[in-house]
Amino acid sequence: DEEGHVYFIFTNQELINLFNCSEHKVIKIKAELKSAGLLLQKQMGFNPKTKKNEPNRLYLSKLDVKATDVYLRGEYGQKEPKTLDTSGTAKNAVPQETV
């Protein structure tokens, strides 16, 4: 931006497509990140040159992270992948037509 800060631009529709969720969920996630101090939004408003509302600029907050706050990926949690249980019947499947 004008002050040398890095920002990114995603419209709500782009975030909906990216995360495969509803607009309500996108708005809720952005509000939670903002309230946690992790995301700042700058509203750009109407651009008279393009005659369109410009999408908000999204800024990530500077994080104060120490080496003790970070762990190696894979160090915790599930060690081996598990297969899905495919036994039983599909309760939500579309009924098959019989002839």
C-alpha cells in the first residue's frame, strides 16, 4: 500500500469459493479473526474511475511468536492414517431406481 504494508485482496465471493462455505460463514470467520487481532480490514469504498466498489484490503497482523510457541508438524496427533469405514448403508444416498 501507500505506506509499504503488504495486504491481500479477496472478495467475499472468492473466499466462499475457496473455502466452499456460505457468505455468512466467511463474514463470521473474518469477524472472529478481527476480534482476535489477527486481521485488519481497510474499506476501499467506491472508485470513481472504475465506477465500482473496490474490495476491502486485508492485512494480517504482526504476530509476536516465540520459538516455544511453535511445534513441528507431525510431532503431535495421529501417527498413522486411518481408512474410512465403508461398511453399512448410506443413509443419505439417492435411492436407486429398480427396473
